[in-house]
Amino acid sequence: MAPKTEHLMSLRAVRQLRRTRVFYTGGVLLWAATSLWTGQTQPGSRQMWVSLLFLAVFTGLLAATSMWLRRLQATSGHQPAHHAAPRRATAPGHVNA
């Protein structure tokens, strides 16, 4: 059984990797749009190639982050903790009149 601090560290790592994945996804979308726009307005220009380079960098970072996140979730072996109280029907035990 893993120590409690190791479990907390893996939860923090998963949370941080999810945030990072969202950031990289935004970068991929931004640079894809920029590359498309620059490619249409100035095909073959330096700006288009720089946009494509940044698109490739963010795509690689997104792929690496997704792979690390998948690997971390596979090693944890369980679902993340739910902090909300469970929903259960409460039967009225005693009614005050």
C-alpha cells in the first residue's frame, strides 16, 4: 500500500497536468488559427513558418502532457476522490407535531 503523502502527491500531479493540458490545448487552437490565417494572407512568409513552428511545439507539449496524465492515472488504480456528500434518501425517523 502506498504511503499517504505519495497518494496526495499523485493527486496534485494529476490536477496540475490537467490544468497544463488545458493551457496547451488553448495554445494549439490559437497557433492553428494563426497558422491558417497567416497561411491564407501571406503564404510562404516567415510569419507563417513561425506560426507552424509554435503549433508543432504546442502539439508536442500537449501530446507529452496527455501521455504523462494517462500514465499517472493508470498507476493510481482508482477513481479520484469525490468531496461531495453522497446522495442518499433519508427516511423520516421522527416527526415533531
